Amino acid sequence: KDGLDFFFPRMSKGGIILIDDYKQGSTPGCEKAVHEFMSEKTCEYHGELEYYKGVSHKQYLIVK
């Protein structure tokens, strides 16, 4: 969450943050931090990436 707090306000409109290992067992706090951060923000798009129907690759995309 500290990284998102630092980088998000410095992004240009249309800038992208891609979070890898979102919902990964080895990074248990990542999903919680992302949802906590996004509950306070407005942006163009944000959501879990799915490359194939219903298959998540455990990445999260934020577009400002």
C-alpha cells in the first residue's frame, strides 16, 4: 500500500500500474492492500486481469 500511496498521485492521467502476484499465496497482504487503497480512489479503470475466460493470472491493473 505504501508503494501505491507514493506512485499513484505522481502518475499522469492514463498512467498504468500493474501489480503482479495479486492474490498469490506468498503475498497474503497484497490483495487487502490493493482493495483498501482502491476504496479511497477514483480512476479510469481498475480490476483483476483475466487473460482467458475466467482464468486469472493473479495480476491487478490500475489505470489513472
